[in-house]
Amino acid sequence: MSGDRGPAVAVSAALDAVRENEALSIILVGQQSELEASLLEPHPRIRIVEAVDIVRMNERPSHALRHKQHSSMAVALRLVRDGEAQGCVSAGNTGALMAFGRSLLRMYPGIERPAIVKLIPSLRGRCHVLDLGANVDASAENLYQYALMGSLMASAVNNLQEPRVALLNVGEEEIKGNEQVRLASHMLAQAENLNYIGYVEGSDLFRDVADVVVCDGFVGNIALKTGEGVASMLMELLDQTFTRTLYGRVVGWLARPTLTRLLKTIDPSRHNGASLLGLQGVVIKSHGNANERAMLAAIRQAGREVSLEVPRRINEQLDELMF
């Protein structure tokens, strides 16, 4: 019910998702009359669960936690907790989603804070980057825990035996970075069960240098949105280049198959959906301004993590890595 574009986007994406995946069922949580109006007609694998309240995008997480226990966000997460749903997708208030997730689903044992992790495209594959905004500050211990969870997730999702784990820093030299990053690097270098490769810089995120890149949420969120902004700019420049003149339109028509593949690779909406890693359940955070295609991508991400049993696999292996 939250997000910048309202429930119509979520309903449309849900319809597309069940049409393309016959094994999928979706529960729409929110104000029934509004959801039914967007749904138009019933679907056998889509049902509605009533929630009388909404967490607004500008609400403080602490206020939502105290006063919005009957909101669509809280009700959806309870469905996951109680086993009625296997995953939750939300385009709503990130802080509130994290607060409700910690309260209702709980954390992995030994993990202090959840992290937002997302797969971003790189030159020859994809890279898990975390934290992307769940916590603006992170201690060395937090960064160490992010690295452990990120490595396990890369193994579960991408079937990698020894994911390459790196810390995002302002340089590759050992003396670079703040105290927290340098201490985290020392801790990771001592971890025998991690394939830690050292520091990487921002430009390395898209160069297939590492499979997992770890940073605090302040740096990660800026890096992510900068990358998405550059990708959107490139898409707009390409569109202008191949539509402005007759010559450009002819060249664009000839290059259309290649351009289509390129645009699919860099289009941020096709990579929407970030996991709240550390919670005992699948919770996917969508961009607040997600359109139908972007919301569909977030639903697909939730489906993949459910199918791969990502929370269970991480939970089972975390004890071995941490202690």
C-alpha cells in the first residue's frame, strides 16, 4: 500500500508474476476495496488479506513500530513469520520494514544488524553489494558479519564455491581507509573460511573483480544510486543518439538486437529488488518509485530466494563461520 506509486503498480506486477510462473501464488496485503479495484477481476492464485493501516514513507521507524502494528507492512511480515507466506516484497518505508523485520522475524544468531544486499550487473557476471542503506554507520564487527552473510548468499544464489569477498575503500593499499575498514580487513584476513581478496575501489564494482563487496550503508547507498543514475543517463543518451536524426535511426535499426541486450543489462528497473539479509525469512525491498517492470523484478527475486531456501542455508552455515 505504500511506495511512491501506490498499490496499482504492485497489483499489476503480481498479475504478471503469476502469469509467467504457474508455481507462484501471491497474497496482496492492504485495504481490500482499493486492491480489488486495481485487480479488476479475481485470480485463482492471488488473494487479498485486509490491513487497515499504512506506513507512510516519511514516518519514523520507531513510530511505525509502536503505532502501525495493523499496517499492511506488519501484516505481510506476520504472514511470513506464521508460515502463510514464504517471502515478503515491499516498496514502502525502508527503515520501518527493517524495524518490523527485526521485531517479527528476528535475526540470525550472532548477527547484530541486517544489511541490504543487491545483485548488480558487472562485466562478466553479477556482484553482491552490501550494505546499501540499512545502517548508515557500521563497526568493524558489523562489516565482518556483512562479509560472512554476503559470502554465504553468493554461494546459495550463484552456486559459487569460494566467492571473492572484498571491502569497498578509497584505495587498494593497506594503509587506506578509516579505522573501521582497516580493522574489518584485518578480521576478514584471519577468517579461514572466507576467500577475502582485500580492498576494491568504486570503479571495481562493475568490473567482475569480486563476487561480494562490503561497505557501510551510507557509502553503499550513494554508490548504488550513483551507478543507477549513470545507467539511466546512458539509456537516455542512447535513445537520443538513435532517434534524433535519420542517420541515427537507420544505425539504431541496424544495431537494434545488440542495443536491446545492452539496455536490458544496464536498465536499473530490471535489477530492482534488494534483500534484507540477516532476517530469518525472505524480505525483498523494492525501490519506492518502482514501476510495474521493476516491481515484477523484485517479486522474481523473492521467488528465487524462496526456491533456493536462502535463509535456511545461511543460518545453517553461519555458526561454522562465526565461531
